[in-house]
Amino acid sequence: MTDGPQDKDAGAPAKKPGRRRPPALNVRIPFFIPLWRRVLTVALIAGWAGVELFLGNPYWAMLAGGIGLFIAYEFFVGFDAEDFARGED
């Protein structure tokens, strides 16, 4: 007889904390491992935000700028080549 609840996952590997990102927001795929692809992607999105702002569409510019900031963070601040190789968060 045991005195407390048993841990069923005692031998399982530890999972990373946090929730999984929906597939549409998961940019950690093997395609983006080369640095030049990540730089080009961020530059294109930032350029698009500039075009929208130039054409007088501030809301679309903010949306593209926000996406650019998210992508820049994922590609440069939170970059871990192992995550990109596995295609996981």
C-alpha cells in the first residue's frame, strides 16, 4: 500500500515549459537555419511595413511592423539551431 499518489511520468523526459505555438505562428523550421534567409525575411517584412506607412496605411504598417518584431525576436534573440532543426518550439 502506498501513502501518496504515484508519479506516472517519473521516467519520462522533461518537457519545456509553456504552451505549444499554433502551426501558423511556428517559424522554427529547418528552412530558416541559414542566417541569410532569416535576415532577408525580416528585411522584407520591415520593408513592407515601410511601404504601408508611405502609402498612408498606418494600421497595416503597425500590423506588418508587429509581425516583423515577432519574427526578428524568434530569429535572432530566441534562436536555437536545435529547435529549428527539429521544427519544434
